[in-house]
Amino acid sequence: MRKHEIMSQHLLTRRDALRAGIGSVPLLAVASGVANERAEAAQPAGKVPIGIATFGFRGMTNAQVAGQLSEAGFRIIQLFLSQSDSNYWRYNSRNDLSELTPERCKAIADTYRQAGITIDSIGVYTNLIHPDADERSANLAYFDEMMQIGRHMGVGTFITEAGHYRSEEPAPRIPYEFQEDTWNTMQETFKQLAGLAERNDAKVLIEPYFLSFFASAKRTRVFLEQLDSPRIRILLDPANLIELNDLEEMFTQLAPWIDCFHAKDRKLRSDRGVAAGEGDLDYVKFVTLAARHAPGAPLILEYVDASSYQAALNHLRSAVKEAGLSER
């Protein structure tokens, strides 16, 4: 998400823009500043931050997850409210969050921080593409609640896909995701989401996926350019796009917006994601491009659980080493 620089080095960085509450700075200008800032900070060391998503650890408490991951050497997580003592996360939907008081949110976050683990981001993944306006409004309100929970936890980054909708009616000639009216509605929805992020001093990372509204790197880039908000950025999961895009295409199109990566895998011509090392993704090329175009952005292992994360972690670490980089 980085290399379409058209401005000079003296532009505001994204962090400066967000701190100042500037919503009118052009997205590419802010993104270019992020690239320069992150490159200066991270490129000389050639180090790659590695983390893990918690939704694969559903049968464990937060304390158990924190203890196991800390012992394994993880210092970064992407938190999903999916643990046995905080089971609130619902994919492509929403849930009642009223029990998550500020005190309870702080206690959950402290559990990880006391184990030496930073919560990089929180997974939301609600349905933002639903054709019913009331459903979209309810899901935006849910997203707002999640941002407030994040504030109590000291976390300001939130992850989502576009969401998925399947009608019971016969399939239209043009799939719902690719209709012009859907595009326009999604622009309005994400403008509202950007406003919520502004109000909560947050940012939202959207995750493209080839069987969704954000189906390709180019389509996602065009959407972000039209949206033009520094509050809406990208989590790139290359396994989600390898059916349609080569790795070089993904980074060429999306580099200026990338703040995070998912590290999983996928076999070509398959709609099913698998753990890192079990598919066709060239991991050495992936980590090389990630370090070059988005230095400092964490690689978050996904599609793993307590019994399988070690093999995926070994594969990722091996790729990092082969690329001449090191883990941070």
C-alpha cells in the first residue's frame, strides 16, 4: 500500500494527520507519508513483525491463550472476541456486546499485555454489504460499539471484509456484489464507517477476497481512491487474491494502503484457505515484497489453532530467513 508517491517528503504522515484530526488530506498523500515514515523506521533493520490471530483458540480462556502464545515467543496478536471467557465474535453478523464493560475490556487487554503481548488490531467482520438499509445501520452501530471496546482496550485498528449476502431469489444476471448500485451504496456505507472511525480515533482495515465485493487488488484500489479517506486502509491476505492476482500485482495496486497482512495459504482453484505452507503461495516472495513495500506491517498467522500454529510459524520463519530478513 505504498508506492504511488506524488507528493514531497514534507507531507504530513498518516499518524500526524490522524492526531490532528485532518480528514481532508488526500489519501495518497497521507499514505505516502506512512511509507516514508515506516521505511525509515523499519527498513534498515530488515525485520518482520510476526503475530497470530486468536480466533483459532476458541476453547481456551484469554489467560490460557496469552500464556501459550507468550511461551511460543509471540509478541503480537490480532484479537477476536472468540475465547471461552469472551465469546462474542460472530462472522458476517453482530452480537450483543452489553456485557463488555470498560472494566472488563481493560481486564482482557491487560491479560495479554502482562504476558508481553501487544494487541495490534481487533477483528470485527460484520456485514456491510447487506441490501437492507436497516441491517446496514445496525451493523454500523455494532462496528461503532467495537471501536468503543477497542478504546477501552487501548486498540485503534479494526479489521473487516465487505461482508457477504446471498438472496433466496434466483441469481441475477450480474452478481449482487458487482452491480453498480451496490458499488454506490458501499461507498456511502464506508463513508459512514470512516466517520465512525474519525469519531473514535480509529482506522479500519478492509480485507479483499476474490469471492467478495473486494474481489481483486485493482477493484479494491479503485474503491479506496474514490473513497479517499485516511481512516480506511488495507489488510492484505495474498492467499485471498492469488486466484486472480499475482503477488506483484497485489503490491503494485495496494501498497500505499497496506497496514497489516494475514499469513495463511490457499491452493489455486480452491475456495478454501489453509494454514501457511499448505498451499501454493510463494512465501519467500510474499515476505520479501511485504518488507519492501510495507516495512513494519505485521504478518498475522491465520487459520491455525493450538495444535497447528507451530508448523505454520516454522514455515513463515523459514521464508523470512530465506528472504534474508529476520523476525522482530
